[in-house]
Amino acid sequence: MRKAAKGKLRAGLRQIDHEIEKGDYTYLPVEPAHVLQLSELPLHHTDPFDRLLVAQAIAENLRLLTCDTNLQCYGDAVLLA
């Protein structure tokens, strides 16, 4: 919610949920492995939500697609849009 309140989301939360439901996407719950990865993540970025997304990407061998150039310091886990 905080990202939406700060104007960092270009779509509304209902629209995002709708797109996820109608598309070929699944929700990724926060798992213990993600929290462990988060605890090992270098503190290049201070936003806790963004850091959790990076940790999930690393733990799941996925890539986080973002326009936040501050996250590129996390290497191959982040793909800039």
C-alpha cells in the first residue's frame, strides 16, 4: 500500500490484482528461504519491500523486472525495464 500512496505504482491495486488473475501469473508468497536470503543480502538499497523482492528473485532463481535503477547493484537478479 505504501508504494501506491507514494505514487510509485502506475496502476491501481485492483487493476494489478485483475491483471494477475487473468494472466498467466501466480502470487509468490514469502517463504523462510526468502527471509534467509534477505538476511544475507548486501545493504545496497534501504527500501525493505524492494529488498524482499530482490531476495525472492535470488532465492527462486528468478529475475526481478523493475524500472528502479537503484536495484541494479544486485546484479543478474534484477532486470531493468
